[in-house]
Amino acid sequence: MNKITTFLTVAALGAGLNATAQTVLRETFEAGTSLPAGWTQVTKATTGWKINSGDLFSTNGWKIVSRDKYVVVDEWNNNENNDTTSLVSPVFNLTGVTGAKLTFNFYIVNASYGSTGPAERGTVNISTDGGATWTAIDTLAGNPTEWQYAAIDLSAYDNMPNMQLAFTYYDGKGGTNKLVGMALDNIQVAVPTADGVAIEPLSLPIFAGSERMMATNTEIKATVRNTGTAAMTSVKAEYIVDGGTPVSETFSGLNVAPYATTTVKFGTKLATLAAGAHTIEVKLTDVNGAPDPETWDNSLTSDFTAASNTATRAGLIEEFTSSTCAPCASFNTFFDPLITDNKANDASVNFNVIKYQMNWPNPGNDASYNPHGATRRDFYGVSGIPDHYTNGMSGTSGDQAEIDASKEAPAFMNITGTYYVTGDSMFVDFGVTPYFNSNKNLKVHAAIVENDYYNDAATTSQKHYVYVMRRMLPSGSGTSVSNWVDGTANNYSYKVKATIGNNKQGDFNLWTHPKNTNVLVFVQDEVTGTVLQSKVINAQWPTNVAATKNEINNVAVYPNPATEFTTVGFNLNNAAKVSVQVTDITGRVVFTAAEQSFEAGLREVRIPTANMAAGQYNVTVKTNSAVATHSLSVTK
């Protein structure tokens, strides 16, 4: 069960260590709440290195995922200032030891302060004279989404006495560069065996904070690491719920290189459980057909709450971007086509996107920037763009793998609702139904998201924008709920009047028409940042209007008045060939769009108006069996 034993000299091997593994130093930080005996620190921080367990969240959305106890420097929520801090091991002796390796788990984000500040980093140092002098033997690279594993060859120090290790963290050298921190666990110096295996933190669904939630038929997965020097071809594992009968399975046909990992998935899913608190232990027993000679790292136990049901998770990516940000335009060059190909914000697809346009950098005049976007920026602590968060956690590459992972785990609540548009009025009604009982304070957010628009005033190469937040309901802060009752919906209703065009910073005007919007609802734990579920509710129209073949309805022109361009939007009840003409008050045709074939649904045609004189015009939309006309005003 990962309990602590620290071994300082080879002389202790015969008395206390597994005879098949020559272990010199091991520390799991499981005992007590302060540094273990023999471990010291050099730090300028107030709290320095301290013991932590479970999840640890920063105000910027970064997260150390749940583990047993570990040691961490730079308390995340205090933003403490570390120039150079070191965690120093006890002195250990490698006399008579050959081929030892240093292995440990670590977490470091590799963040930097703003766009120009130095990045934080970790360094592993070794001393051969009991700490008088030090040599760097490795630099720790960051990964903001998961713990990492290091295996460092110490054979250059065979047979040497008076050895010490120092794990050093650097956060940007003082001033305002108060960065995230570094965490360490399971530090060991040992001569590895041929066959060995260790279990990594359990891949259980996250509910919120340190809580875990599962439901009947949840798949149980475990990540296992090959700690031996030979390839791992098979592993036997079992899981035990509430101390009951083990569910055992042998996973063969593997080919896992030394120190690499693989994820195994049990064929037997979680059995029916009563709602409430439970424990699950996952244990590794055999590797390559024989018992693992090192059992200290073979078992992990986690608490979880049993939910009454699950729902398919819809992954959510929130991007912070701007029309004056060249790096944002570069990022969106590949990101926007990717999320479009994934049919983002389609109610039939479990993947949603919302973009918050910022007022950075100079000239900072993005007309879509408003107070609701600023609230979301401040919540995450965003200090530079482009930046994005996936299910409330700091994003990675913004690639297909990240999108797929965002919707992989089950959700434990369901969101349903309707969104009707009548004229310039938008009616939003939705309910959030949890499959658990909880008094945890969560926030329900709803956003009106404009599917796409053009901003010709943009100062970058990007002129076309997609999935942009225009208003949040009731505000950017959302609505708090602190009493979640299993199976009982929390219901919300909003009516909003839309203003179209003449977009300016600080307003909530739409660039196009309400028909070009959806409502995106998501539930978030504001303490941890975790987004538990999201749902897009697509715009609809009242169904009491009789439909005829090729009928055109809901015609709108936006922006209106127009200067450089405008768009005519319309709804087709059936597929049709459509032509668009613009005529002035004398009936003279000033613009014609070539006839196009459209599928049924909401459609648009863009109309340039820069060369039209100021005045009144008529926009006419025609099919073979229908005609609709809408007035247009052009201003200069």
C-alpha cells in the first residue's frame, strides 16, 4: 500500500530489503505531514517543500492529478516566490553497488510568467562528497496534464560512498515571476530486476476536487509501468471494491519497453453498487508470468462515490483569442478547421467550443470583447493569448488527441433544453439533472455563441471567426447551485432581446442574426475548474408556420445598416436553387449573386456593400417557387 521505508546504506540490505532487488534509497512520503528524517531543504519560500495528497489545483487551471502523498514546493494557491529551492536526500552509500538507477515520479508544468518571462524548471543534482559540491545530471521537462516518470542511470557512480541527491526548482528568479511549483514522489535508488511492474495513479473518472465518481458498468482501467530491464509481455491485475471479492484478469500479448507504460482495461465492469461512498483497490500481482519481486509499488486504493447513472460526456474547449493577436491567428489556422471538421457545437456531436475574444494585444480593439469574456479570463487567470482550457483544465496542443480525450470519460449529469428564436427575441429554457446527491457548490453557465462571422477590421490575417461568445446568462459569473439531488432537475429560463450589428467593445451585439447562434450550457466546479458536463442547444423556430415546398422564411439582413458588407440569412424548408439580388429604390440591380444550390436549413449569402452609395435598397431571395424581400440600409 505504498508505505514508507528509507534505506540509507547497503549494510541494511540483508536485514530489510527484498533479496532480489538491491535497493539503496527509497522514499514514498507516506508517513506524516512533514519531511521524512534525513531529508532537508534549501528554500527562500515561506512554506518551502511540504507534503500533500490528492489533487492540487492552481488558480490558473493547472492541476496535479490525484496521488497518494507526495512532496511539493511552492504552494500553488499562495503563488509563493522561489528563486532556487532544493530538496536534499540523506547521504547514501553505493559501495559494492553497480548499475544502480535513480527513479522517481515528478510533476512540473514548465509555465512562464506572461509572454516574455523565464520558464520554471526542475533539475536533478548529485554529490559525491556528502553535499559539498553538486553536479547536474538531468533537467525535468514539464507536462501540464500528468505526472511523469524519470529513470536516470547512476552507473557512473558505481562503488562510491557519501552520495547525495538534490532536486532543485527554479520559478523565474523572484520579482513578479511567481510560478506554479514542482512535485516529487516515489524516489528510489536501486539496481533494477529483470522483471518488475508498478501501478500509476488510478484512471478513475473525476467528479470534483479530490472526489471520484463511478456508476454501475463503469470500465475499470489501470496504468502500469514496466520497472524491469526486460520487456513486459504480460501482467496480472485485480480490483477489489469495498474489500470484497477480487476481480482478476491476466493481460497478455504486451510488449512494453523498460520504464514505459501501458493502460489495461478490465473486461468485467463495475457491478451494481448502492449510492454513496465506496473504495476501490487495484493491485498488480504477476509480471511476465511470475510474482513481482518488488511489491511496494503494486497497489493503490482510491475513494469514490457511486452515482445512480451516467451520461455521455460532451467535451468542452474554451479558447481565449483576439482579432489583434498574430499568434492567435496562426493557432486558429489549424485549430478552426479541426474543430469545424469535428462538427463542434452540433447537438448531435459530443464536442463543444466557446471562444472569448480579448482586448489584447495592441491595438486591442476587438469589438467582440465584453465584460462576460473578461470574467472568464479572470477566473482562469489568463495572462497571455492564445490560450485554451479543456474541460476546465489547462489545454495542451489543441489537436485531435486532445479533442478525443475531452469526451472519453463518462459524465454524471444530463443537460436538456430548448432555444427558440422569434424575430429578434431569444428564449432559452434548460434543465440540469445530476445523477448524485451533493452539497458541493457548482456553477451553471449558459452562453449565447455566434457560430461564425467576419470582422474585416481585424489587424491580423484572420477575418473569419467561429464559435464566439456574445453573452452569458445571466452573467459571466454563472449561477451557483449548492444542493444537488439525484434525479432532480435544476431548471433555468431566460429571454434575451438581440441587437444586430454596430459591434463595439463592451456590448453584447450580434454580428449576424440570432438564427446564427446556439446556446452552450456547462457546469463547472469553480474551486477546481473541472467542467463536469456541457451541452449545446441549437436554435429553433416555432413550428406553427405551415411549410410549403421550397418555402423561404426567417429572412434577415445583418448588419443593417451596413457599410463594407452585409449578409442575407434565410431558412429553407427543402433543398433549392437560390439566387439573390440587390436593387436600389428605382429598381436598378446593383448586385447579383449567382444561383447556388443549398440544402434545407439555415443558409447565408454575403453581399459586398462598399461600392454602393448610401441609401435604401431591397434584397430579394428567390427560388423556383418562392420569393422573399427584405430592406437594407447602406451608410457611409
